[in-house]
Amino acid sequence: MGELRFDGGRVCLDLVATRMARPVGERLDRVERVVDWVYGTGLVPRGTPVAADQDWARGLKDLRRHLEALVAAQLAGTAPPPEAVAGLNEAAQAAAPPAPRAVVGDDGALTRALAAPLDAAGLLAAVARDAVDLFTDPLARSQLRRCEGENCALVYLDTSRGRRRRWCSSEVCGNRERVARHRRRTGPALRNA
């Protein structure tokens, strides 16, 4: 159900995108999709064994619900719901994510690996700590935006010069908007020709 998106600029926002992307639907619907998301975030180097199960999906969905509430409050300029803050803090404190380490690859270059296997609690803690960093940093928090693309509800950090970014992705929503604008401009002229 839909492709996974990694346009948010933060891992925690990429988790929110697993449901908020259009068409709205659940993107963490199977364990394989959870593994794809974990690799896509960069939290785990590709090829690292990930022993995900339904508990991982359940935990991510619970954390995502709290993140959605925090994002909505931030964008609305309202106080964050206490239960969302409590859920975020619980996930952030539940476990320590495994530390990254450098290993020498087959070609002699350094590559990233994890010092220990990743478990569900460690994954949730890594995502939750990213969210704590985002929501407690006034500058980062002020860069949070919702995509202006038609039929898109993704949120992202606007780190562009002048803070004028309008779309979650120029290649996806930005391109759709440019094509639609072109069609609106040239459509009637072509029909009258």
C-alpha cells in the first residue's frame, strides 16, 4: 500500500509519513515493510540482520500516533497533548539504541555497522530521541511545515534558504504542481485551437 517516503528531514517525521502520505493508508502493514522502513531511514546499515516482528510494527504505530499529535499541535501553535509527551518520553527512555561503529569493508573503506543487534525497544528509542531533539529545539521546531501539494499531507523540515520551501519533495509534489499549473495555463488554449 503506497511507497515509503523519506522526505521529512528527520527520522521521526519519516515515521509520521508512513501514514500521512497520500493516498492515506498504512505503510507499515507487514513486517517486511517495517524492515524496509528501518533500512530506508538509515538507522540500520543495509544488509544488517533485522529480526523484526509484529511487536516492532505495533510499537512504531503507537509512537507514530504520539508524533502525529505533537506535529499537529506544533503546526496549530497549540500546547502538545500531555499523553503524547508521556508516550514520547516513555519510548525515548525504554532502551538505548545500539551504538554505531566503523568497520573496514571489503574494499578497504570504512563502513558503518551496529555494535549490537537492533531490537524493537532500541529502534523506538532512536526514533523517539530524534523527536525529542526536534520538538525541544526552537529553531528546528520552527522549520516544521506541511506540504502544500494537492492531496499531500506530509510534514518536513524546511531548511531551505529563505525558508520558502513549499513541498515535501520537489521531485514528487513539486513536479506534480508544476505539471498541473502548466495544464491549467495551456489547457484552454489547446482546446480552442
